[in-house]
Amino acid sequence: MLRKLLVANRGEIAVRVIRAAQDLGIATVAVYSDADRDALHVQIADEAVHIGPPAAKKSYLNQAVLLKAAAETGCDAVHPGYGFLAENAEFADACAAAGLVFVGPSGDAIRTMGDKVAARSAAHAAGVPVVPGSMGRVADIEAARHILIDTGFPVMIKAAAGGGGRGIRIANDLAEFEAAFPQAAAEALAAFGDGGLYMEKVITKARHIEVQVLGDGTDAVHCFERECSLQRRRQKVWEEAPSRALSDRVRDELCASAVRLTRAVGYSGAGTIEYLYDDEADRFYFIEMNTRIQVEHPVTEMITGIDLVAEMLRIAGGEALRLKQSDITPRGHAIEVRLNAEDPSRDFAPFPGTVSSLRVPGGPGVRFESMLYAGYTVPPFYDSLLAKLVVHAETREAAITRLVRALGETRIEGLRTTKPLFLALAEDEAVRANAVHTRWLEGWLDTHSARLVPDLEP
Amino acid sequence: MAQIHSPLPGTFYRSSSPDKPPFKADGDAVAVGDVIGLIEVMKSFHEIRSEVAGANIRFECDNEEPVMAGAVLAQVD
């Protein structure tokens, strides 16, 4: 078992990790920038170390200062949370080199799954369906024409050296493809100094479905799936478990494929394997693996009763997986919504400020994961997540009713938040029928966002 | 003499990316509507446009400096 843990993060996830460690009797050390002196994670940790100015690259991303804090406080482990250094293979290696347990997979596992081509190859090798397309770089236009047999149209042509949406072209038919392919190669060479291209089938209406896994380096189990199709600018806003879109047969195949991949890469810790699910074809395709705990992990905890962060800490402490697959059964339905400091009526403009008063929702089946307290000033330097409201009930319908009840109880005064978005979504027929896909919310917002005006209490 | 204030709290940037020159160098003239910097608030970027015209801009905030809403970013003659 770990003895003393440095929590290399801030905000609600730092609070979540500190709580899990303390529940296991592990001492905790928080870290904080100048902007976070009064933060909840600093108050509840057993110790706290100042690590620098507000800018993340000088504090929460500063590996040297984090390792020094761990050494000086006598920690034997580091939990990276999510974001910041959570998927930084060099940091995982640096922790190991400093004799610290990195609570997560090895640097090599992060590198493999963080590299899109390597991850896709690993998935393919483990018999996990991948989005039809090239396995790595396309040699030339002759080879590209062969790949079209698998992908069909529309097809995406991507610069191998691109990223973040840059260097992508979509061809809707063969004529467009014949024109676009050489242009894309020339552009990629000019923009990135590398004319290499990938090809991938475009799935226009897909759901985002992901499987939670736990591995101990040898064995692996899944904790069923989450559906996170409600997204804005590729950011999830509403997540649930299980997915109502899957048949039992497809769910079994999906979860089994996630376990195969987790085992195949010798994965250790908690991870999430993300898929696109195409309703029309009733097929799922691997997209990527996230080698960390995710924001939306609580919906899985609510339906399985497993404390995923505690399991991460136990595995990092050297224990073998305590859970057999047959021990893990889903019960009921859980929904999480992300209450962000953003004004949904004004294109989600950020709204940092001071929480003048706070009323937290409660009662059966309600969980409020947050770092807020009355009088807390939300700094402008980090992300806008204020709280995750998580509800659990016997059915999806009952969970939505409970969500509306809990949102009504929630009052975060002094800030504008995304609460009106969730009240409106909970009333929407398409959401209630789960007739959604990953591009659905952006279209809905075009016609609905103007009336999502938050109450702003003085 | 006039001041240009930050309408938002956040992190002030003088250029659009680290490898680009600053929007304005000390001593430049400024017209109404000119972008003089960016403020990053919760990972989103907002252009700061001057509401005044003048000569000889002098920055009171460094690149990547944290600022409060209302902070003086620059002065112009």
C-alpha cells in the first residue's frame, strides 16, 4: 500500500483524489500555485506545497518543481489526476527514475496509446475494430484507391504530421478524392515538412461510447460503458452509464474488446477505451485510449459501486486486481452533467468570479463533486469546470427526473454557469429518447442557446 | 494620455502565439479597434481592442502576466 501521495493537480479532481487516498489511510500532499492558495484541495490535504505562479507551465506542468515537492515531503507516489501531466510519458518516467510510484500506467504504455498510429495498430492486433482506413501512411494514390474499398465515401484525408484538426480534407466522391489527395500531400509537405497522409472513413452520425477498464499489468476487467454523445466543440457536457443505444450482444462485444486491448498492452491502472458507435450499421470502432482517470468516471462508480480512484491507488501500491469480472454488475442508470463557469446564452463565454453563496444538492442518488465553497473565488487561469452533478436511479427516465430535481436544488450564486443548458436538455424530447449523436448538441444550440440565460444572483 | 484596460481577468499575451511578433511594440501608434493583445480566460482567448487612438503605446503588463479585470494593460499619448 502506498504511504504518502503527492496530488499533482488542482480543482475538483485534486479534491476527489485526496478523498480517495484519505479513505485508504494514505497521507496526502496538495500542490498549489499563487492563484490557488485558498483552494479546497489545499485545505483538505494533510500538507500543501506552493509550486509557483498561476501560469500552469510554471506550476502544475513544472515537472522539476513537482518532483522536488514530492521528495521534500517524503512522498512515495504521485497521482496526476486528469489534464496537466496525466498523459505525459516523460513525467511518468521521471517519477519512476526518482523512485516514486506514478499512479497510472508506465511511460511506455502512455507512449504507445498516445501515438495514434501505434494505438490503432495495437487495437487492430488485439482484434478490436478500428475505423476503416489506412493502417499508417498511405504509400501513394494507387494504394489510396485500394483503401477506398474499405472506407467508402465520405472519406477523410489527414496529414500524418498534422493535429488538432489541421491538415484534414474530406472527399465526398471519387472525383473529389482524385483532386484532393495530391493537393493534401502537397499542402502537408509545405505546412509540416512531411507529405505523409492517412485515410479514414467519415462516420457522419456516431455516438461516443467508451469502456472503463482496470488493469494490473497482467489481468484486466471492464466496468461497462459510458455514453458521452452530448458534446460541444468536442468537449463532453453530459455523460451517462450505461448506454441505452447498445443491445446486450453489442455491449458484450464492445466490453470484451476493451479487455482484450487492455491485456494486450499490459496496462496497469484505470483507463478508458473510446469508440465511435454507428447506429445504422450497428458497429463500433476504436478511436483512442485515455491512459488516466477521466472527468466522467463517477457515472461508472454509481452503477457499479466501485471506487475507481481507490482501485487505481491499490493497483499502484502493488496489489493485484481485487475484482473479478463476475464481481462487477451494473445497477440502474447514472447521469453526470458538467457545471462550468460559462454563460450558455453568450456562446459559453467564461465567467470566473466569486461564489457569493452556495446551495449544494443532496438526497438519495445525488453526488456533487466539486471544489466550491461559499466565498471561494474561481481563478481565471484554469479550466471552467466548477462541479459535476451526478445522479443515479433505477432507470434512465428516473435519473433524468432526479437530475432536474437536483439541478433545482443547486444554487451557485455570483457566477453564471451551464445549469440552464442541462435543465433545457433534460426537457428535450431527443435527449429523453436518447436520439442523439456527437454533432447533435451543436445543432440544437444554434436554435436554443439564446434562451439559456443563467440567473445571476447579486 | 489614455489607458487601455483589461475587461476580463486572466493571462495577458502580447502576441497571437509565442513565435509571432507582438501586436504592438512599445512606441507604436494605436488606432481605435487595433488589437493590442489577448486575454486568456479559462482556456479561451479574447482579443483586446483599443477603444482609444494615440501615439507612443507603453505596455504596463508583461507578456504572460496574470491580470485582474480593470487592470491597466497599456498607456498611450
